[in-house]
Amino acid sequence: MDETQLRLDGNAAAGLLQEVFVHELTSARGACASCGAVAEVGAQHLYMYPQSPGAVLRCSACASVLLVLVQGGGHLRLALPGFMWLEFREAGAQAG
Amino acid sequence: MSVFSRGFKGRRRDADTRGRLPPGQYLVRGFPVLSAGPTPRTPLAEWTFSITGEVDEPKSWTWEQFRALPSETITRDIHCVTKWSKLDTTWEGVSVDTLLAGVETAADYVMAFCDGGYTTNLPLEDLSGGKAWVAFAYDGQPLEPEHGGPARLLVPHLYFWKSAKWVRGLQLMKDDSPGFWETYGYHMYGDPWREQRYSGD
Amino acid sequence: MARAAVQRRLSWRLGEVAELIDETPRVRSVVLGVAGWPGHRAGQHVDVRLTADDGYQAQRSYSIASAPDTPERLALTVERLDDGEVSPYLVGELRVGDTLELRGPIGGYFVWDVGMGGPLLLIAGGSGICPLMAMLRHRAARGSAVPTRLLYSSRSLEDVIYRDELHRLMATGKGLEVFHTLTRVQPPEWPGYRRRIDQDMLAEVTWPPDLHPLVFVCGPTPLVESVATALVQLGHEPGRIKTERFGPTGG
Ligand SMILES: Cc1cc2nc3c(=O)[nH]c(=O)nc-3n(C[C@H](O)[C@H](O)[C@H](O)COP(=O)(O)OP(=O)(O)OC[C@H]3O[C@@H](n4cnc5c(N)ncnc54)[C@H](O)[C@@H]3O)c2cc1C
Ligand SMILES: [Zn+2]
């Protein structure tokens, strides 16, 4: 079995990411710093525990590492080595 | 704190292995594929293995030259940081001692580098003295790409992420520096018997 | 208020098993009562965490199969993988009254609600039907007539999850068409497809790309991989194809 059978969609990391971010990250758009491709985080390729020692989000266009999240030993380490930017949708601008 | 799940046992963690299972590990029968990225498929005609970095003279082998080096059969237990262990795995490979023979260096550390961009760091000491190999066959068959073929590092006394798949060379370094998983929070050394999984362990 | 933009940090909560429904010989639905459940959107999932009495833990994701329109109750539908760690427990061991630790709802990407319109094209393999079922149930609960097609691949007729309910939804609702393919065993005179989903089947069943359907594909990773590739080859915009890979599960 090769990696194409093991990988998931970025969406599967949403639970993990919500441990860290106050915004829902999988529906955020991000630009890959390597190739410039823009896509929702949920649409990128994901490799995740236990098939990978940590969650690795890769650009679905060029496979560059966008985000890595390793949880263990009482720590959660988040790295964002490959995003040029991330864009979150702001919640409805209710008057208030 | 979590609640217990009535009747849940999980994978067996108590098999009779006469002290061969490091703490926190369970036995697997199959050979799980671990993957953090696409599987590279470098044609053998383009494959080389190099020794670079802190060396007087870098060395390099083509696939044919590499396969002409003396090789040996190795049977060892392997331990993955994702908690599975596999006993008596049989490999064929070239000892790293053979590859480093005649190399003059002041380095104490090594960064293994691979197709696909993966890296992992190890003390030079752990790669020499019959402790590490560049393996090209598993269970009598050419190493499959998903298990790191055409060749992977085999350092069975450390957690298996140190046994870099698709390895293409060793960069010798004076100072230690983190590889891929080490950068993202895994242990710089990774001894399964001391359960050195994460950087703080 | 600015605070409305910020969601609460996800925490683990307890569900109580209210009902267990055998869907097929290998698949069971687990209906949970969850006090204070904040509600969900069709397509979202939860993470389930099991803890053995020596503290060992295992965690997996399961899609929510029930519609968002039933408060404080949610259903997961789980397929047993014989050599798996978690699914045999959920399908075989769990009893009514047991508690299950979970966090969610999770994910804002693989979701559909009636407001997003259509046409809606759903493609599932095996247990990949679960999040799509939440969409179909939500669509029915809202009386929506959004044109919707489901192409569903199963091994055999007895492996078709929600078979009766799908039939009922198609018979009673407006604008829903369901196509089945059985990949391993077919009953005599089976009118549906008899092979794995391929590009020809997709060309027959799906709307042409110029109708810009919203596409959701879910199931074992190899199926999702090949369906998504074939859809792009047929001219569908990659940006309108949303996928949920379940991992290297059989089927
Ligand atoms: C977002 C999301 C939603 C999901 N929703 C559902 C759902 O609604 N219903 C449902 O039934 N499932 C769903 N799944 C799948 C579910 O999370 C589990 O993966 C599934 O239940 C199997 O878990 P397990 O512990 O039983 O099996 P595991 O112990 O995880 O093993 C799974 C299978 O894969 C094999 N395997 C595992 N790892 C490897 C490896 N590294 N190399 C080779 N083989 C391997 C095992 O031998 C086994 O056959 C979903 C997955 C995701 C990501
Ligand atoms: Zn890219």
C-alpha cells in the first residue's frame, strides 16, 4: 500500500487544530509559499497519526509542507513552515 | 482526565516477548506503512548515495557501485514511535562502516538526507561499529517504495523514524542539528528503551 | 460583538449510548444523547476517544450521520474492520447506557446545508455514506427540493447501509435520485451497476460540469482518490469537488 491510500484530507485534522486556533481553520484559505496555490486548508493533503508520527499538512498542488502539528509528552508543537498567508472568514458583522 | 471505556482493551500490550518489547510498545504482525508525504520514485539510473559535509573528500556511489559493495543479512527488532514493534525483521544492506571506511572527519553528528526532502539527525557513533546499515532488501525481496526502497537507513536500536526511508546520503556535521521530526518536537536521540519520544522526554 | 467570531475551545464531552441499530452485518449505528450538544452542520465529524483501564487510549474520527435538525442527539454509523482497534469495539462491545467520550462537532470544510443550494452530487463508498446521509436527512427535514444525485458503491446488497431509508427518501422526497453499484456480489436481475465506480459510470450518472454541481466524495482513500481524479478528467472544477478520505479501510 502506498501513501495515496494512507493520506486524508486536511479536514480530518480539524479536531486537532481546534485545540489551538480560535477560528475554524479547515475552512480558512491559505496560500502555499512554495508554489503560490491557494486552497482551503480542508482540501490540502493530510498525513496523520497513527499512520504518521504527527499531522503533516501538504500542499495538494506541490506537496510542500504547510503545517505540522505534533502532540505528545504534555506538549503540542505547531509549525507553519509553508503558508504565505492564511485567511479566515470573520463571523457575521452583527451590530453590537 | 478521561473516563474509562467499559470493555475496551486496545491493542495487546502484554504479549510474551521475554523482555524484547520496550515500554509503551505493542507487537504487530504486519508491517505498517508510515507516511508523512508522497512516496518518491527515483529511477535507479539516477540514484546515488553520498557522504558530504565535514569530510576531506566527499564520496558518492551509483546504484551499481553501491550494490557491488559487500553486504550482510541483518535480523533485528524494530520499534516505531507510533507504538508498534516488530520482532526479528530480516534485512539485507551495506554496513555504514563500509560506507565510512577511509573517510576523514572531525564530525560528531550526521544528518541523513532523503528523496522527498526528509531528514533525520543521529550521532556518528550510533551509525558506526556495526549498529547501522543502508538496507536495500527486506525479507529477501527488494525493498518496496512504501517501505523506503530502493534503500533506507536501518538503525534498529533507535526509534524507527531514525531509519530514514529513501535515504540518499549522510551529511557529516560538527554540531547536532534537528532533522524533520526532531524540528517538530520529537526527541533528538530517540532511544526506545528510555522512551525518548518527544523533545522533553 | 467581536466575541461572536471566536469559537469555544473544543473540549471532550460525554455521550450516552441511547440506541444501537444494526444496519448491515458489519455496520452499526450508535445513537448518542449528548447533554449541551451545540448542534452541528451536515458533513461534520466527531473525534471519539476510548480509554482502557490501564490508561491506554485510542482515538478515531467518525462522521455524524444524523441531521442537524435533532437537538442533543447524534448518530454515528460505524463499519467493523476485523483487524481494527476501535471499530470492533464500537460495533461489537458497546451497550446501551455506556458512555462514549467525544469532541466536536469538527470541520467547516466538508459541509452542506440547504442554503448552499445545488445541484448536489454525492458519491460514496461503503461507510463513506455517513456524512452524505446527514446531508440527505437534513435536506429531507427541511423539505428541500435541491436536485440531488447519490452514487453509492457497496460490496453486495446486504452491505448497503441505510438501504430502506434511501429508498424511502427517494420515493417521498422531490428531486432525489439514487444509483447503486455492487462491486462483488449482485442478486439475480440486479438492475444497477456491477463494478467499481469508474469514469464511464460517473459520466452516465453525474450532471455535466457546466451545471456546476457541488460535489462531495467520501469513502476509503483509494476510492476517493480515483473518483476525484476521474471527475476532474470529466471537466469538473477541482474547487467544487470536496473530498473526505476515511483512510486505508477496505471496501
Ligand atoms: C474524517 C473522518 C471521518 C470518518 N468517518 C467514519 C464513519 O463515519 N464511519 C466509519 O466506519 N469510519 C469512519 N472513518 C474511519 C475511522 O476513523 C477509522 O479509521 C476506522 O473505523 C478504522 O479504525 P480501527 O481502529 O477499527 O482500525 P485501525 O486499527 O485504525 O486499522 C484500520 C485498517 O487499516 C489497516 N492499517 C492501519 N494502519 C495501517 C498502516 N500504517 N499500514 C497498513 N495498514 C494499516 C489495519 O490493518 C486495518 O485494516 C472516518 C475517518 C475520518 C478521517
Ligand atoms: Zn504548493
